[in-house]
Amino acid sequence: MEFKFVILWTDALVFLLVGIVTGFTVYVSRKEHLRAPWRHVARSRMGMAALVILAAYLVVGLLDSVHYRPALETSGEQEKVRYSAEVLSVFDLIATPFRERQEKTYSAPFATHLYAKETIEFPDGSTRRDFPRLEYGGAHLDDPHQDRFADIVLTSVAGIVQGVVIWAALITLTAYLLARRQKSEVKTVVKRIAKGETDIPWHVMLVTAGLLIVLTVLAINLGLKYHLLGTDKVGQDVLYQALKSIRTGLVIGTLTTLIMLPFATILGIMAGFFHGWVDDVIQYIYTTLSSIPGVLLIAAAVLVLQVYVETHPEMFDTIAHRADMRLLFLCIILGITSWTGLCRLLRGETLKLREVEYIQAATAFGVSNAKMLGRHILPNVMHIVLIAVVLDFSGLVLAEAVLAYVGVGVDPSMNSWGNMINAARLEIAREPIVWWSVTAAFIFMFTLVLSANLFSDAVRDAFDPRLRQQ
Amino acid sequence: MTEPFLSVRNLKTWFNSSRGPVHAVDGVSFDIRKGETFALLGESGCGKSMTALSVMQLLPSQAVGNVSGEVLLEGQDLLTLSEVAMRDVRGNRIAMIFQEPMTSLNPVLTIGDQIEEVLRRHRGLRGEQAYNKALELLDAVGIPERKQRYGEYPHQLSGGMKQRVMIAMALAGEPDLLIADEPTTALDVTIQAQILELLQALQRDSDMAILLITHDLGVVSGMVDHVAVMYAGYIVEKAARQQFFDNPSHPYSKKLFASLPNIKKRGHKLAVIEGSVPSLAQTFRACRFVERCDYAWQTCRDREPRWFEFERGHGARCHLVDTELPPHERVRPVAKAETSSALKSDLGAPRTLMTVEDLVVHFPIHKGLFKRIHGYVRAVDGVSLELFRGRTVALVGESGCGKTTAGKALLQLIQPTAGKVRYGDVELTQLSRQAIKSHRGELQIIFQDPYSSMNPRMMVGDIIEEGMAAQKVGASSEERRQRVEALLRQVGLPPESRYRYPHEFSGGQRQRICIARALAVSPKMIVCDEPTSALDVSVQAQILNLLKGLQDQLGLTYLFITHNMSVVEYLAHNVAVMYLGRIVEQGSVRDIMENPKHPYTQALLSAVPTIETSSRREIIQLEGDLPSPINPPQGCHFHPRCAHAMPECRENYPLAKILSQTHQVRCFLYK
């Protein structure tokens, strides 16, 4: 199959971020004093369990960030290859069965019938208003009312067994790799992991990973037969939507930080270090900026962009490009409104640091200002930056949902938890209510934000000098 | 003999750490009788504070429950008491004062409230009664204008006053035992003398027992009845004061005495205790001091010495004093020959390196909406000094007198407001920021706190190299690397240290690195800003030896800023005494130490606790605290505290009176 890679703006930035993080990791692993706090994080059980879950989200998000356009089947041979207007991602490719099995409209989780009555025509020509069978969900059953429950149980058991087998394989692999690194026997390593005697809480991580694996395999098994979390108004699988929303959440949570960091660190450090008019100007800027209501600024910016996109349709190849532009813009504007807090923190810390004796010692050597900032100040405020970044992440993911609800969030064509919740406004108001969309969004968002918070707690404990135990 | 009031029997306290239990207190036993002062003496990290906290049951969370032994308070074992019962003991029967008066008081409550809180809790006093009692207590600890002070907040009081308030709070419960954990370490000598005097007076009045925890031999000699020397978690020697000072028996105690600098050791190297305190996370088989002991022989390595009392009330934990040791183990060794190499002493005629004239540093105080200048902190108010090549000038004074500011202004680290600093034929105050950078290498500084003076995120090698790179010392990075290694060796550290981070070193080692860093740019002059005040005595001796050796080798000039008179006696050639931003007296070290003229110098010298118990000097008590440099007193700054104040002292500031070629003083007593 022919295809054409599409690199959206946010994709490029996401991979840039991945690059930066990888580079930072390599750098940290070579410096003992930088590695020490991370080792502390690695020993925290809660933090590592949260990290496993975050990693699962991250994998989905990254798979969803490799985009391409499949070639359309050409009718004539002379014709140039033409590509579909639909931009797909690697994740879409993997989740093809979920993506393509579209029903007519709402259906409940595990349902075999639609959630709305229709006039059904029977083979004998008579018609009746009833709930029609779903096209895909439970379509393999002959008598859904009788067989459904047994089928679900059987499929679940099969799924759990498969999941456990995969988990066992994972445990063996981990133990083998650990044993090879520690130069001991696999058996003893397994024993030590089981007793929780290892330095890094492998047992907690493996249990979390096991739970995730079993759930995933279970979801695949059941999801191929039913709509695990139901379908939405246009009959799309809600589970698929919720999974697609992961990328949106992650992009907002991370790219915003990437955009705000240079502002916050450079301006914050400069304000604290140089004093005088530099400090006055920077303080003036952030005081003014933080006095403008954030939502107002975001709404204005998004509306301006919307108008721009609509008047310049030729600049955007596909709907995905337009939606992506809006997402990027949202990140930028969120970044611009949220750097002030960190900037203020860094200014304060720098004010404190510049009186510390090693800075005075450097002055006594005639070290230049740029070197002083780069070698003495920046490395010593890095822990604050790191703590702020991980703490901000969950706030930003939540902010996306709120903004979508207000109507200035990401593009309506883009899957996001905010859009799902926004749609649920009508679903919950109707009778009988449709509860699964909002529930799915809630579960996925809650898990991400909770694990992000737990992880950031572990990071803060390790990096905050005031909390650090001796 | 009366029954002991507090009796500690085989007290052990340990922490659980990742490397196994750390025995912070490991079998400590002692008795305190009523009306007696008992001192626990030792260097930092030897477990003396931990012992006190174990007695009070105020252990940090990692050590809770990890206590064994007995703490008998009039026969009742405190270790078996519940937390609720313990609360009645604390404050009521045993009270404690801490080292840092700045952080021991709640900043949002008035001092009256804080004292009354104790009165309510332990004495059940309320309202008028509590108020009167609180005033009575403030009076007892010597706080003037007590009614006004009663309603003031801690930040309105000076350090000495706060410590007095702490003592008042401790006394509020009328305790029978007062535990004083380094009560004067954070205070100036003159204030220290006041507080120690106060403690003694209170003890005389109330028959209270005092457990004094200190590292200062001088304080011990001044006020205690019994001394116990702690080392690595246990007591190595215990004696009555006189016995201890006449005849210290444990090699560690001897070394402590020997490492104290004083005028008699001038020109000689100080004795140092090599190595460091062993880790307490191990089980000891040998004597804990064996690695650092000059007398150690085979038995010391084979067996831990037992407690042996060789005369009444005087015991030690050392094989040397154990007369009942089997004969074959009693190979009395000779102490390793002490290399008391005399240091170079003749210097030739002094040659001027730097002249400071009327140096002034005023910090403006901004107030109000438009930050208009409202007044000035007159930190340095006209200081004139002369520094000679290869010699040391000591700048002495209480904290807050502006000596550190003067040192930094001299190096142009703080922009002086007025005055001249002439270095060779360059006028430093006239140079631009860029121009001064080329002179930075010649003028260096060593800071007080070796913990905050190095960037914790840089490797030692990079820290030392930074100055070289900025001053373009050494042509290539290879050349610089070699120089770094040579410097590390010069200050007594292995060259491999360059790949390690500052936090891996002890305080003394860090100070060595700081010295190496300053030396890296081949300075001519170094401002030493209290370089030893954060260190233990034995480590202080190492650093002083190093500084002295370097001066002889490289002909360095030091401006030594300190409040420690014994260091001055040992190291300095010339001394300048500062009071409230001005130099009140200066002269050669002999002039100042043997023949102080200014009443302030006399008071300062008399307040220094000495260990020579025979020649007791009369302490000249200074009234009150150092006045604020925002609003210095009219006339002579010292007159409100001066015993000899005359009418004219209130009018004018005295001019410098030249007493001899080297000695001058600013006081109306000498005209």
C-alpha cells in the first residue's frame, strides 16, 4: 500500500520534545549529582506505578503522532497517485477494527441493539418500530438475549488468560535482563522481586504493568466483538475516541510547557540576577500579563485564528491540518498566559541565589555574567523548573477540558476529552440519558491526571531540598 | 554525697539508615546532682545533642523507639514514661534551651504570650498572675524595660535578648534541670559572657542543675563542675573540672587542648587530629579513636578499651590509663614525635601592599511608595587600614560591626560609597567593571561557610578551574588540569578529588578546596572572612596551619576577619578592632593583646573565655547590645556602653591618637 508521510506541526514539536528529553536523560545519567534525585524517584513505589501508567499513555500518544495519508485506489493507470484527504496515524492503523466498525447512532456498552428505535422492515414485508440489531456489536450472536452473557464471560476469561500469559512473559524477560545485569541467577532475582527486596520497586511496577496488560488484552478481545464503551451519536466507538483523545491531552500538557519554559526561565533568571531596570521591565510585563483574565485572552486568540483559517482555506491541505493548527495555537496561547507563575518563582530564587557566596566567589574571579547565569544560576534553579513542569502538566490537561466546554478548545473535528464532555452536555439532558461518553472521558482523564499527580509528588519529594530527608 | 538528680545509665540511641543502624549515642552514662553544672564536650557529630534529646525524649522521627538504657530522674525512668506523662516532665522538671535563638521563638507571638503559655501549661497561672510572673521572669533574665518588651515580637529583639527570653521561658516551669544545647555558640563573645554569667547567677539562686552541651573548652573552664568528653557516640573521659584541666588523660582530650591556637603557639604549627570521626554505622571492635591517636599500639586495635576510673571521679576509656591491663598488653609506646617545626618568623621590613583610606559603605534604605531614600545603614563608616606584603592584618569585632562589608568593599565586591583603596599604583575604586576584572586574580576571598561557597552542581576540578579560565591562567586545558592537581596536593587533598562533588567532602576539606580555588589565580592578597568559625577546633587547627604555611611559602597577604581572639593571637601581625563601622584601635598584635587601650578592646578581650583557670581575668561586662548602624549614637559610638564615658564622649567622635609607631586608638581617655 502506498502512502505519504504527513508531519503536522504538533508532531514535529512532540518529536522535538522527545529528542530533548532523551538528550537530557543521557546528560543526567552521566552526572552523579543529577542522577541522585532521580534515583530517589525510582525508589518511590507510588511514583514508579504512576510512571508505568504514564508510559502506557505515552506509547499511545506517540503512535498517534506518526501521521500519513494512504493512497487512494487509482482508477486509471496514467493518473498520478492520489492520496486520501483523511490523515491517519499509526495508531489508527493498529486500531482499524475499532475505527471502521461504525454504527448508526448511540448504543450502550456491550449492547447488541441500537439505543434508538427505528422502523424495521421484516423479510415478510411487515414493519415494526423497535431497537434494531447493531451492525457490528454482538453481530456474531444468533440469539443475543440468551447468548450474550455467556459469550462475554467466555471472551473475558480467554482475554484474561492471554493477558496473564503475556504478563508472565514480561516478568521472565525483566528478570532475565536484571539477572544479566546483576550477574546473578534468574531464580534469585525473581525471588527478590517477589519479596520486594530490590532497590527499584520492580514488584509494584510489574503488578501495575500486569494489570494494564490484562486490561488491554481484555479490551481487545471484547472490543472486537462488542462496543466496549458504547458508541456516540454518529455511531463511532467511544473507546476508540477516548484513546485518540490521549494524544490531544498529552500535546496540550507538554507542548505548552515547552513553549512557556524559555520565557519563564530566561526572563525569571534575568530579572532576579540583573536587578535594576531589567527587573522592572520584566516584572511589568508579567504583572500586566497575569492581570488579563486568561480565558478572555485564550478565547480572543482562538477566535482570531478561526477567522484566519476560514478566510485562508488554501493554506491547509486537510481538515487535520486545520485542526492541528488550532491545537498548536491553543498550546501557544496557554503557554503565554501561564509562564508568569514560574517566572515569578525563578526570579525569587535567583534573588536569593545571587547573594550566595559561590556567586560572590565567581564575581571575585571576574567571571562574565553569561557564564554566571549559565553555570551557577541555571543549574541551581533547575529543580524548580522540573517540579513546576510536572505539576503544571495535569493542570493543563484539565484546562483543555474546561476550554472545550466553554467553546474555545481544540477543533470540534479533533478527538479530545474536552469535546467528549462538551458533547455529553446534550447526551445527559436527553431521556434516556447517554452516560457512557462522559464516563469514558472521565475514566481516561482521571487516570492520566492521577498518575501525573502521583508522579509529580514523587519528583517533588526527590527534588525539593526542603522536603528532602537527610 | 547527695543522690544524683539525673542519672543516665548506658543510654543508647540509634537510627535506621539504608546502611544499617547508626549508633548516634552508644552507651553513655553520667550523673548530675542538684546545683551542679555538667558539661558534655565534643566536636560536631559526636552525639552530644542526641544525648540531650534522648533524655528529653524529643528524638527525630527516624530514631523514635530506638532507645535503650535508663534515664533516671530522681529514681524514675523517663524512658518508660508515656508521651503524655513526658509532657509534664518537659518544661516542668527539665527544660531546654537551644543553640539558635533566632529560630526557637515563634515570630508571630509576642514574647509575653510565649512565656505565659509555659506558665499556663505548667503552673496553671492565668491573667494578672501570669502577667506578673512573666514580668518577674523577664526581670530575672536581665531584660531592661520589661513592660515594654513584654508586648514586643521576637524580631524586635537582638540575638542576645532572644536567648534571654528563651532562658526566661525555660525557667517559667521552674525546672530542676536545665539542658543548654550550645546556648552561646551563635552569639558574640561579649554577649556570650553576659549569658554565661546569667546562667551561673540563676543557678546560684535556685539550686538548679545544668547540663551544658558545648564544643568550647573556654566555656567549660568558665562555669562547669564536671566535664564529660564525648567522642564517636560515647564518653571517653569524665572528670571534675580541675582534674580535667590539670591532667587531661585521654589522647583525644589532650589533642583538643593542643589544637587550640594561642599566643604561646605563635610561630609553631598547631597540633592537629588527623583523619575524621569514624562512621557510627559500624560495630566497633577496636578503640574508636585508634586511627587518629598518636599513642595507639596493638592492644588498641585488638580490643575496645573499658571504662577505667584511675582517680576518684576521674575516668577515661583508654588503655593508657588502665593500670589493670595484663602486663604483656601494656607496651607503653612513645607518642609519635610531634613535628613542632617552627615556622618562619622574621619578615624583614614591612612593605605596603594596599592602603585603604576612609572607606565608607552606606546602604540606602528605601521607604514608601516612591522608594525614596529614607536613611542609610552606615555599615562601614570611614575605615583606614594598611596591608603589608606577606603579613596578616586581623579585623576584629562583634557581628554587625561591618567587618565583612569592609572586607568585601575592599575587593570591590560591594561598591564603596566613598574612600580610597590603593593597590600598588592602582586606585581600585576608580576602575570600571571591566578594568577591575584584570585585577580580580590578585585579590581573592575565602568565605565563612564552606557549604554555601561552592556551587553544589559543579565538580571540584571545575570549581577550581573556573577562576583560572576567567583570569586566563594557564595556556591550555591540559596545563590547567595539571595546575588543579598541584593545587589540590598543596592544600592536602588527593588529586582524584577533582572528579568529585563538594557535598562528598567534610567542612574542613571543603574549606581546603575553597583555599585551593583562591590560590588557583595566584593572588597576592586574600581576604579571609571568618574561614574557621564554622569548623571544629581540631579542623580549625588544620586550616590555620595551612593558611600559615601558604603565607610563608607564597608570601601571601591576609586580611583576616574574625571574632575569635585566640586565632588573632596565633596568626595576626597587626590587629584592627572595629566597632559600629569604625576602627577604634589598631596596632601590632602585641600592642593590642598585651596593652589594649580602648575600653571596648579591653571588654572584648576580657570576655573571651580562657582555659587557664589559674589566671582568672575580671570580665568587663558590657551593658546592652551593639547599637543599630542606621542610627549610631551621637559622639563616640561606644559611649552608651562605656564604663569610662565622659561628657565630651557624647559630643564628638574622638580623633585618632597615636600612642606609638604601631599603635593608635580613638578614645578621649588618651589625649
